Amino acid sequence: MSKSLPTDPIIFFPGIVFHEFSHVIACYLTGVAVHHVKWFGTDEAYVSHAKPNAWQGLIIAIAPFLLGNLIGISLLQFGHVLAAQLSVVSLLVYWFGFSLVLYSFPSKQDALNAFNAFTDFYKRRVLEKGDMATRFFWLLTFPVFFVPIIVILGLILLFDTAFVLRILWVFAALMLSLSTTTIF
């Protein structure tokens, strides 16, 4: 289950809704059943889904980051095009792109879900399944796969817990959108 912060400003609801939508897309693409979705609310937003395997859990956790930034930066680029044409619609496009980038980071629950999926995977592979050679192989892969994934999830969580870092990320996305060629 993925949850947004209960204190999220309602003005950024497109980012919150898109964050959950990204989880739903990732669930369907990875074959994980979706049980219930709460797109937005005064207390929280979430996607309740079946228990994923390690890779499914990682994909579901990072989907908002990948999709939110990709589409958010594209919207910011499109906003620049509209602003150059002095279109008032550019403000709406900027707001939407800003919201998507701002809420692109996996939540604490998202990271915890991915962490638990990988922990369960390694427990089964190292402690429960297979012969000694297979167990040793999975033990050797631990620092190569598990540790970097946990470090990356931890760094991303810094942005989820520190709103000022998210604002800095949006500013960086805005600068990136200015320096890249427009895709529209």
C-alpha cells in the first residue's frame, strides 16, 4: 500500500493523483493485482495491491519517480512553448508539471514495500531455498543488488521527508526543461 502525506497541500492534487496513478500503471504492467485505490483525500491517498515479488515491488515503488519526472519535465517544456506564445494556458501547464515533479518521489510506505519485497526475496534465496552453491551465489549478489537498491531508496526517501529538497528538485527540473530541446 502506498500513502501520501496527510498534510499535502490540496493545491498540488494533480501530483498526488498522478503519483497513485503511476503505482496503478506499474501494478498492471507487472501483473500485480490492484485491490483498491484512493486517488485523493483529506487524510491520504493510496493503492492497495497484492504482495509483489522483489522486482515488481521495486518497479511499483519507483514508477511515480520515473513517470512523474518524465511527464512533469515534458509539461514544463510545453509550458515554455506556450509562454513564448504568451498563452495564459502556460500557467495551467506549469502548475500541472510542477505538481507532477513535486510528488514524483516514492513515499516512506513505497520504499518500505520495496525493501520488504527484497528482504523476503533474499531470506528465501539465502536461508530457505536451494543447495549450498545456490545459497552462496545469492549471498554474493547481496552487496551488488540489495545494498545499492536500499541506498537509492534511502536517498529518494530524503526527498519525501524534506519538502525543501522536493522544491529544489522541482527547480532543477525546471532548469533541465529550459536546457533541453522541446519534445512537443
